[in-house]
Amino acid sequence: MAVRVKALLAFAALALVGAAPAETLNDRLTGDLAPVHDPVIAREGDTYYVFTTGGDVRTSPDLIHWSAAPKLIAAMPTWTARVVPGSKDYWAPDISYVNGRWRLYYAVSTFGSNRSAIGLLTSPTLDPKAPGYGWRDDGLVLMSTRDSDFNAIDPNLVIDRDGGQWLSLGSFWSGLKLFRLDPATGKPANPKAAPIAIARRPAPAGAPAPVEAPFIVDHGGYYWLIASYDYCCKGAQSTYYTVIGRSKAITGPYLGKDGSSMMQGGGTVLLRADLPEQDRFRGPGHAGFLHDRDGTDYVVYHAYDKANKGVPTLRIAPIRWDADGWPQVEY
């Protein structure tokens, strides 16, 4: 009897404390994980590739063990400095396989300015050791100027269910935009057409409206718009978090689970900073997406590691789609 009572007391104590949290994919990541900013992920063959701001590349055979690879290109295309004076490196790449070639869209800009441009590099393969490897400069895609109401950074290619191609982009200013592309060139179908607004965060005149890093995913009969709100780039003081909304049409409106519109700063939280009990990884954002061969979906993003001087660090987490069709990230 005494033994049974002790066993019951021990079980009750464990219930009160709670079971140890299950190990996540993020807990298992190892290797060259930092600094990583604005990551995007792709798989070719048995290798995963992550491309980041600054031209850095990392590879992994299993999504867990990551190694630094040679930079994507040795130097920026010469036209970039002419179009955006003061720019030095590419930002916020996006990677997709289209019509037999990999397309890597990237941003050219300087902090605080919306004189920005989107460029395009293409290659038949991501593997530097494969025949035919080499990134071709396909030049300027589109740009914004001081007279524009948007900022041409943070590009993301999305192909709709009819085969139409679109480029979402944007940061601050009047929010996130969508441009229809010519599938043959990967550039605007009509360079004079006004962009379509898909998300914004209304603010008093002159106040910042922090919304950026769009990524659109086609899943379950909906298009899903992922975006980052608030501020990145402040180390462990970053207030970035990631939201998501869905729409039957690729052009919107994108709504959160509660019906809030992303054109009014709404949406549903997808990624937030660690809870106070952990309080390590701050400002999770600039999310990308991978639908892997086995059917598993993943979100890739960066977060600032408070335990490592606030360095932006690679994070990857599987997505589970709940009974209501909404994504739950296991991070």
C-alpha cells in the first residue's frame, strides 16, 4: 500500500511539473547556423540549400547538419551599383525551379531608402559540381524610386493554379505588392501596370508601417500570405514576428483566422519570440517555405539568438495543418 501511495504521489508531482517539452527540429540543428539572415530554402536531389542575404549559401543532406558553401556569386552584377548607388550586396533572395532553370530573385537596396531594385540570376542546377552549373545574370526585373509608394525588396515568386506567375515584394512604405510576370522572362508582363496591394499596416502620417518579407504558398484550396511585422535587425531587441492570412484568390483579400484583413494590419500569428521561460530566440521572421518530397511542409526563418550576442540564426520547423486547415508550426 505504501509503495502504491508513493507511486501515486510521484505521478502527481510529475503532472504538476509537466512533462519535458518534446525535442524539435530546431533543437537538433547543428553546424554553420549563423549568421543567417532572410533565409530561403530549396532541395535538389539529396541536398538542401539555404540562400541568405549577403550571398551566403549553406547545404545539408538531412535538414539537420548544415555546412557553409561558397558564395553564390563572386561579385554583384555591375548594373546594380548604377541603379542603386551605395548598394554592396544582394538581400533577401528567393529561389524557385521554373521551366528547367532555377530562378533566384534578389533585392538591391540601402537601409532606409526605397530606391531599390529586384534582380534575377538563373542556373540549370544548384550543385556547383554538376555539369552546366553557373549563375547567369538576367538583369533588372523591376525597381522602385523615391517617387514610388512601395519598396522593391523581399521578392517572392509564386505560380498560381492556372500557371500564371507573380512576384510579391515589399517592405514598409504602403505595404506589400503583387506584380504579374511574363512566364517566359520572369519579369513584369506589363511594366507600366500598377502593382496590386495585398497587405499593409495603416499608421498615422509619417509614422513607420512595419510589414515586409511576403511569401505566398498554395495549399488546401487557398493561397496563404506569410509576412513579417514590426522590426528586424536589432539583435536580441528585435520585435519581428510572423503572421499569415489566406485567400481564395492570389490577389487577396488575405484574412486571418479571426477574419482580420492583412490590408488593415491583421492576420494570424504564425511565429513569435520564445516565451519568457526560455527567452532565447527573439524576432523570428522573414520566413520561407518548403514542401518536401515526403509531403512534409517546413518553414525556414531567422531569429536572433540572445545567448549568442543576438546573432541572426537559422531556424527550421515543420508545419502541421490543423482540422480547420490552418498551419501550426512545431518550433
